[in-house]
Amino acid sequence: MASEAPQAMDVSTSGDSSDSDFEEVDASPEDMDTIVQLETALQTNPNLYESHVQYVNLLRKCKLREKLRTARESMQERYPLTEQLWLEWLHDEAATARSITETEQARQLFQKAVQDYLSVPIWKAYIDFVKEHAAGSQQNKNTSMQNLREVCEQALTAAGLHITFGGSLWDTYREYEHELSALDPTSDAQLQRVRQLYHRQLQVPLAEATQTMQSYLKWEGSLPDAQQPVQAPSHVQQGFQKAQQAVSLRHEHEAMVAPDKPADENLLAAFLAYIKYEEAKGDPARVQLVYERALAAFPVTHYLWQAYAYYLQDHLKVPAAINAVYSRALRNCPWVGSLWANALRALEVSTVFHEQHETLYSSALQAGLQSADDYMEVVLAQLDALRHRGADHAQELKQGFQQAAELMQTYFPDYIDRTLRIHAYWADCELHVSQDPAAAEAVWEGVLKSTAARYVETWIGYITMLIGSENTGQARRVFKRGYSRKLEEAGQLFLCQAWLRFEREHGTADTLAEASRKVRPILEQAAAAAAVVSDAEGTAKAQAAAKKAKKLTPQEMKKMRQQADPNYQTKQAAAAAATAGDGTATSSKKGKKGKGPAARAETAAQAESASLPAAAVAEPTAKLASADAMPSDAAAAKHSTAQAASQALHHQASAAGSKRRHGLGFPEDQPGPKKSKQADGADKPADSSQQEQHAQQAQQPPSSFSAGPPSNQPPVSKPQSQHSKAGNVPGAVSAQPCAGAAQAPPVIFTDDCTAFVRGLDNKVTEEELRNLLAACGEIKGVRLVMDKVTGFFKGFGYVEFAKNSALQKAVDLKEPELHGRKMSIMVSKPPSGGPGRGGARGRGGSGRGFGAGRGDRGRSIHQHERLAVAAAPAFVPRAIAKGKASGKAPATTNADFRKLLNKA
């Protein structure tokens, strides 16, 4: 940071100040090792500022003159130097300057030094150096004096208005003129130069103006022809008074920005207030001076540089001065894209050659910009310059857009510019500069194939261009393509409303009606959601009322469904009519065949009441229907046996249903309890002990279900029953029969040591997900969740690990990518189970429960069985049904079917 302290380092070459400081190398082995390490570090990365400073200071300490000069030049090419570094360098170069060439090189170095920051000490050192070498120069005396006066005038222009330290520069200049006057006291021209310097200084607002006035009056009084009393001219006195008033007005500001103040936010705020004050006064020179003082204290505050450049562009309007400020700003803040972009535009205004603009653009891309927005600003500035060249350079403009899009995609593949600054600009130039509508549409079609299509701004931008080019037909087609998409941030609703407005303004009555029909469901759904949000109080009351409402029992709910079912009512009416008819005839008919309409109606009613599959209900019902044809004792025994089996099955189904067990039923490939034929041809249970065992299993408590899959049975990826509601959801648990002692327990996922993965691409496979996370540890299983209705992948899944350490490694991954999309991995935490929710839950499908889909969340085992009954064919001959139940479909012919129909 540059200081405003007035003390300057002595850079004169008089006395013992010579190159004696560099006559002997004074370097210890430790210093030499450090020098080698710093050289290696700077060769690897030359942008290490602190390493540059350490390297320069160490070389100066060790008196390695040539290495030191090279190191300073290398650092100065990359960074502006601080006041202290410049003064040390200038002192060393001035001390060794002997020849004319060395003196000129030192003078050029001074010119570079005063361009970095405003520094009164450096300007004073520059004047002293030129003054000393002018005295011993062999050049023409007048030329040497002229060179010195030019340097003094430059110093006064740069810092002569500095209220606190500017007076020292005036004093230095005046002292030199005094010395020349002393050499020739009779020279009126020299006396007049001294007098003019006094008059100029007295009219400038300076802190020590009173002492200057006293010095002036004393000097005037010492002249031979001085008139008493000595007074300054009236115009000088008036200027002096105004200057003193200006100093008093700025006294508070000067106190707030004094050199002893720390460079913090308070000092920056004080400088900004000072700048605002000077801008209000309207003196550009003083405004520039305060900006320079602020930048010397805050050289890396980029918005301060930008404000300085804007002021010069608005008021000074000198291209050379504006470009110089931008050049200095870029050396101090090369990572700020807006500075590069504005520098490119300022360079274009100054009508420089195309090569210079391209060079600056290339430098910007290699400057280490920090963000995508920084690169975007630079790229847009370059594209603006290419467009300004007109249609003759349309091909160069197109190449520029292609390179800009590739650059942004390469550097920032995940960056999404929702305002589409490059592609919208590109399409507009293709349409208006190149006069190529097809190319403009191709640009937008390419954008719609990218991730930017998730945002409504993309669709609206494309449609706006089409409407502007009067291509309403294509605009309507784009609306039809996009209105049904689930866009981000309520974009779908906005697009639907835009479509209706488009059809009102550009369409016909038919197209408006079609658009309204298509978007109406979307708008209604959005309106309903908005109503819920807006009426939070009403929603809360409705929820509270729902909680207080009476909870229907399963039996009550079943009764309500039966009453609303016309098929059930028809069956009940038929059963009642059959009961009211001739009991003898009906009984005889039942005893003969057991398949009359009344029997079938009773069988269907029992199946509905018990909520069991048809295969489990038809046979006991047929036995009961034929009981009238048996002897009373045999019929009673027969009836009690069938009733016991029916009650056992019904009790087991009710026990499972009350616990919300999902995915349990009777699949076709796993038949129910085995049956055997009696002598009378009626079916009966094969073994009464098997019935008892079945009833005991039905009476077991819910804890008999496994809390997780057995170690020797992996999860089943597809359901085995076509009636299972899990559909084709990967990871769904197969439906298991309720009977049979040798059945395997149901597969239940408890999500222990399981990761929940979301944000997956639609093309991801289980194997790809397994391979991606295999490095974390052993994986026991991978489940991708599919929609139970459409069968499409829902974008998330579960990965079960063998150890918790492997799970934690997976969770710690920072958004890994698969198929170009970032995934989110977290520990799976399903809702805890309870007595009424079925205990532990698995995640076999898209919803919750034992492998069931979301549609099965509230269904008990009875509901699954009713689905199985509803799906069964209504009229199937017994022989075919038995063959189907046994898994052996007999080969039948047309003659067989005729015989079966004749028997029926």
C-alpha cells in the first residue's frame, strides 16, 4: 500500500552513496538455500506476490545486484509496486548511475514509478535526481534546466493540489528557481519566475499557505527596488483568501483521511465522502487528486477503480487518460471481469486497431477470472465489438458466438444462464445481422436440448423471437411442446398463461379454445393450491375438523362399500329371491349339482364378506350348498368342518389386514391348501391337522413377521403374482401365500445401513449405481424405484451396504455425478412403524409398506384379496379352474368345451 508520508528516501549519488553497497556479496548458506527455494517456487507459479516480495528483499540483503534487478523487473511486470519497494529500487539505481545511459535508464524507471500510485515522496525523489544530474550534466545548460522544469510541472499537476503535502513540491520547485536566481541576481527573467511561482502557490488551497505568504513578503522586501510596506498584488490576495476558505471547508475531510489512519472501512468511507464532496464542487482536477489518494490507500478495491474510470469517461472524455486508468486497474485487480469488459469497450471507443482489442481480450481470458459471470461479461464485450463491425463480418461474429459458447461450456459445464445472454444474443444476430431465420431457430433448438429447457425463460425467449419475426405458427408449436412440462419455479403456470395471451393476441377463436382446453387443468390445479396457501386459517380448521371426525371401523367401511356397489346389491337380491322360492326344489337341485344361481350368489356374497380369493371361498361354499342332500349327521359334520376352515382363513386374513400388511396374498403359481375328493365328488380339506396349523398361523401376533430379509434370501426384484399391486417396481417384495408350513417368510426392507439416492438420470441402471458407490464398501443390494402405474423410473433409489462405515463414506461424497447429473446421497430414514402401521417398513417400491407401491399404502390383506377376486374370470368351467389352480393347464379341444357346456 502506498503511503502519503512526505519523507522521501535519499536517492542522491553525492558523498558516500555509491555502489559500495553492492561491492561485496554478503550471503549466508541459509540465505542461498532460501533464494534457491524461492526461485523454484516462482518458476512454478510466477503469480505468487508474497514470494516476489520475499525474494527481492533477500536479494537486496545479500547484495546480489544483477539478480535483484531481474527480480524487480519480473515483479513489476506482473504487479504494481508499493511506495517502499519503488523508493528502494530507485535509490539503488540512482546510486549506481554513472554513465549517460545509466542515468537515462534511471530516469525512465522514475517515470514508471510515478505511474503506479500517487506518491509525493517519489515525485520529490524524482525532482532531486533530475536536479542533481542536471548540475553535472555535459548537456546544454538550458536543456537541463528545461528538463528539470518539466519534471517539476508534472509533479505539480499530479500532486500539487494535495492540501497536506502538496506544498513540499511547490517549495522544492521554488528553491531550485531561487538557486538559479542567486547565480544571476540581475536577471529580471529569473526573478519573475520566482515571483510567479509564489503567486501560483498562494492561490492554491494548501495547509501551510500562511508560511508561504510570509516567505513571499520577506523575499519581496529583500529586493533592491522593493517598496515599503510590501504587499501582495490584489488578485493574489483575493486568491489567497479563497484558498484559505477552501482549506477550512476541507479541513474535516483531510483529518478523516490523514496518513496515520488505518486502511479500514472507515477510511474508505471517508475517501468516498471526500470524493462526493469534490464532485459536487465541480473541479475535475481536485476530484482526480482525491481518487488517486484513495486508490493509493486501497489499490485492490475494484469498484473504486471503476468509479474513477466512469468519472473520467463522463467528464474528462480523454481516451488516453481513460485507457491509462483501466490499464492500472487491471494490474491491480486482474480477477474482476467487469473491469476487463469495460476496458475493452473503452478501447473500442478510442478507435484503436483491431489487433490491440484482440490482444486485450486474450489477456482477459488468461487473467484468472474467478466466476462464470466474470467470463460472461468479458465474452459479451468481445461479441459487442464483433457485432459493431457490421454484416460484412457476420462470419467472424458467428465464430465468436460459437467460441464463446464452447468456452463457457468447457470452463463451467454446470453453469446455467437463465437470461441466456449468449444464446439469445446469438439468435438475434443470426436473425438481424446475418438475415438467417433458420440459423436463429437452430440456436434456440439447441438450447431446448440442454438443461436450460427446465426454465420458462428459455421457452419465452424462443417464442418472443418467433413472434417478433412474425412466425406465429412455429411459436404456437413451441407452446404446445412446452406447456405440459414441469418447469422450475412455477414456470409451467407462467407458460400456460403466456400461451393464452398469445392466442388472444395472435390466434383465432379455435386456437384459443384449444389452448384453453389444454391448459385448463393446469390452471385449475394451480388456483386450488394458491387458495389453500392464501386461506391458511381455513385449511387449518378443515384439518382440525378432520381429526375430530369419527373414525370408521373396517367393518363400517366395508358395509359402506357394499351398499354403494350395484353388483353386490344385485347378488343380494338374487340370493333373497332364491331363498323365498320353493325350498324343496331348490334343495333338490342343490343336492344334485350344487351349482344353481342361488348357490353361486351365496358363494359370491361369502367371498365378498370374507374378502378372500375365489379359489379359497368357492369350495367351502359349494359344500355348504350341497349339505341339504346329505344325512343330518354327515351334513352337520361336513358343515362344521368347512365352517372351521373358512373361519380360520378369515381370521388369518383379518389379523394381517388389521396391521396394514402389504404385499401378502395368494399368487397363482402358489396354490392354497391342498384339497382331496370325497366319495360323493365334493371337495374337502386334505388334512384336518393342516387346517389347524393354518388357523394357528393366522392367530400369531404381528411380531411373527420378520423385521428384515433373511440372510439366505435376497430381495426379489419383481412380484410373482399378477395381482400384486407392486407392479413391476424394482425392489418390490413378492406376494407370499398365507397358508403352507413350508413358505419362506416375506422379504421386508428395514433400511438398516441403507443410503437414499435421489437426482438420478432416467438412464441410470442398478449396475452403474453399484459401480459408482462400490469404492465406499461392500454393497448388499441396489433398488431403483419405478412408478407403479407407468413403469417409468422415478429418479431415486436405495443402496444397502454391509457396514455403516461404507454407508457413511457414501453419504460424505460431495454430489457425485452420473450421466452428467449430480446426485444427492443421504441416510435412509423411513417413518418409524407402530401397532397400526405394520411395524418395520421396507422400501420395495415407490411407496411405503412391505414392498407395495404407493397405491397400496392403506390396503389391508382383505383388499388385496378382493382385487384378486375381481380379477378372476366370471365363468370358468370347474375342470379348467382346477387345472389352472394346480398349475397344469390340460390340453382341451372344441369337443371338450362342448361337453363341459352341456354338463353345465
